[in-house]
Amino acid sequence: MWFDAERSEEVPSEDCFRTALKVWIDKPHTINRRLTGIKPVSERRLKPAVLDYDGTLTTLTERLSSVNVDGLPGLLEYFTDVPECSWKDATDIVGYILERDLLPKQIDKFSPVREVVTVFSDSAVFYNISNTPAVSPSVVYRLRLGNDSRIHLDLFKSNCEDEVSGASWLKDHVLPKVAKWACSEPLAKGNQLVVPSLSQVPIEKYHTIYFNLKKKYGKHLCEIWPETTDPLKYVYEDIAIASYLLALWDQAKQQGCDKPPTFIDVGCGNGLLVFLLTAEGYDGIGVDVRKRKIWDLFGSGTKLKEEPITPETRFPEYSWWIGNHSDELTPWIPYLASRSRPDARVFLLPCCPFTFHGKYQRQHGGMSQYQSYLLFLQGLCRDLGFDVVLDRLRIPSTKRICLVCSPGVQNDPDTAAATAGNIPGFVPSCIDLQQEPQPRQEHKPPHVDKFEPRAKTEAVRNCTQLDRGFLDCTVDLLARKLLQMGSETLCASPRSLGDGHWQKGGCLHLRELAEVLSKEDLNMLKSQCGGL
């Protein structure tokens, strides 16, 4: 018997309810912070005879609410068939039975929980088959859209929600959140990139690796961190990136790849990612134009090299090229990888958008510059002969979409040769799209002149390097201009000023203030991060 425990405010439509319900089914970790995700076990669909008879549905609910994990396969075999397609691809999701494991974050304390979800046109029912309340509510509950256009939280065989494990949490957290999703304006996905999270690696494997690396290295690295940057952000972000790569490489091994991967981290910065991958048994090197203080703490086992990367750089001994927030080097990495060896693979996690010659300018209307840049990189890598997939990492950053590039399948040797032959000319052609072509010198590759490696010494650009006299004159000039814009105002305390008046000043748009300064002064200010 079902009891109505709580109901939400009205939601706009049945479609909005279904969209919100799909999010909760597919991503329970967005509300349940004890979970890291789900691992699908099976998908089945109720037999037509079961759907057509209410009494049979009631029997199914009774059986599922009391069955254990061992008895579940036989029960599903009796009531269900194998569907023609996944519930995510189906236009009609009515009658789907989803069996999955809820994966806990704290794998040292909790085990995965087996859950079954039955989906209908106006509701979904959730069964904790493992009957363990530590990670997910043990009560059988239903989210249902009623005739009053409200989402109802129903509990099975209980009318006293406070005594049922997890019922209060469902009422206080799950129902309001699902209702909020249902009432939210749908995102205009027209030209937007929609990239699912951790779609290229087994989530259970990834989280196990992440949990172990975090426990093994996290606290110690934060304690010895000598840089001025925030250790919490950089340490745990690089642990997450290392976990992703390790899960990716382990998956390749399971699929029959017998050669262990080797790697080069281009523009490795603090070298932490190189340290983590090396410590986990993989051979690789990090290269950066400038050494960091923390390099000395990693020991001789971590190979880090201080040298600039140029268009002639080749590292044929490494199978994976990594670009982790590599800025100006980002578009060069797939190019250099493709020139180093034909079976090279690439992992890019772009942040600041750069092309081969400078800042990237958005080329796709209706998109953010970041998403447009991702498409630019995707097209670049494909033109260089790579197969490219996008994935979303779980890192504390807004720029968390990565590109995983593998060698393209070249069945025709002539086609492969033609593709390889086109690569050297690809760089200047990309450059010429975005700036006027320059006369080329004889016997010199055109892209060499375009490339400028980052300076070894970081320039300080926060106005402290400007001449103090210049700053004083500029401030004085602007202050006088602002004072001229206002009228005199009567002073409340005449004793403080001889005539009882003071010059209040006025307001000017920043653009108008800029017109007061000479072009040379503006250029000098602009050279120091921010201009006027």
C-alpha cells in the first residue's frame, strides 16, 4: 500500500517532470553526496501482460520490495523481457526495469548498493535491494506526477515517515531538488556542447584509483607544497587527472593492448602529474620552459626537464602526449605528437584558448569562447589524423572537458601516406586563416617564424614595475579631470574649510577617462595586466 508522504509545488508539464526524473535516475550523486555514481547492471522491460493488469503490477511491487540480491535475477526473468534498445535511447520509457549498483564515495566504509528502478509514464519506483540504509534510503519510494500537477513522494507500506530509514532525507532533499529541476527553464542546447561525465572510463575503476591515490599522496603533498599557489586545488585536481589517465590505460590493457603506455607531459608546470604517473609505475617525462621549486622534492625517480618546446621538438619514445592546461602549447601538442610517431595518442585538457600564433578568436556563433575553442581543437586533431572523443572530468575547475585522441584507422596505405604528407603544411594553413600571410624565407619552415616559446623568466605585470612618477602624474591628471566635472557643495562643517565649500567632483565613463590619456600612456598601462 502506498502512502503520500509529501508533495511539491506545481510543475509546468509532464515533459518537465520526466526530464527531471531522468536526471535523478541517471545521476543520483548530484543530490546524494555519499555516492560517486552508478554502475548499470542490466536493463529489462516489463512484459505487456504485466503492464496491462494492475493486479500484476501490485504483485511485482510486493515481490521487489522483499526480494534479495540472490533472488532478483529469477524475479526479473519472470516479469520482464530484454528490450530492443536502451532506456536512454527509447522514445517511450514506460515499463523499463533498471538494475544498477550505487557506488559509494567511501569505499573503505561502504559497499555498493544494488538498486532497481521501475519507470512508468507518470512515475518511477525505487527499490533498495541490498536493504542497506547507509548509502541510500532502504524504504521503497515513488516519485509520481499527480493530477494536481504536483510531484508526490509516496512511501510503500509506511504511513510514519520519521520512523522509516531515509524518508526524511527524501522529503527534505530529493523531492525539492527534483521539483526545482522540473521548474527550471530548459537549456537552449542548439549549438552547445553537451559532454557527459567520465564517459570514456569505467566509473567504478576510476573512483577506486582516485580514492587510493588521494589517500596515498594527497595529505603529504599538501603539507610539503612549496609554491605560492593553493595546494588543495592543484594537488587534488592533478590526482583526479592522474586517476583518469590510469583508468584509461588500464581499460586499454583489459582490451588487449600489451604495450605499457609511456608519456610526455608538455608544459608540465609543477610536475605533479608526472610525479603521480611515475610513482604508479609508468615511464614518462615532464618538460617545461621554467623549473618549479617543487621539482626538487619529487626525487630522481621523477624525470622533469627544463627546456622550451619548439616546432622541431620530437619525442618518438613516448606513446602518449599530455597537455594539462598547457596554454600556448595546446594546439602544438597534437601536431608534435603526430610528427613524433604514427601511433601517438594525445590527452588535452585545455584552459586558456590559443592558436598556433596567438590568442584564439571565437569562430562559432551562439557558443562561449571555451566551447568554440574545444571545437577548434577537435577539428584540428581530426585533420591531423586522430580519432577524437570528448569527456568531462571531475575536477575543481570550470574548464574540465578533455580531448582523448587515438590514431585514426587508415585501411588504405595510400590514404595514410597522403594524410601524413599533409601534416607539415597544416600549421601554416591554420595560421594564415587568422592573419595575413607573410613573405616566407627560403629554406625555412613557415611555422618556425610564427612560433615564440614562453620566456623562461615570468614577467611581473601588476603595475609595480611602472615608473612611480608616471603613476603619480596619471592619477593626478585623472583626479583633476574628475574634480572639474562637479560643482561646489556646501560643507556641513564650515570650520573644516575656510569658506564652507568643497569641490565634490563628478563622474565620467571609463572610456571618457581613457580619452584624456595619450596613446603611449595607455599602451604602457595595458602592458601591465588590465590597462587603465
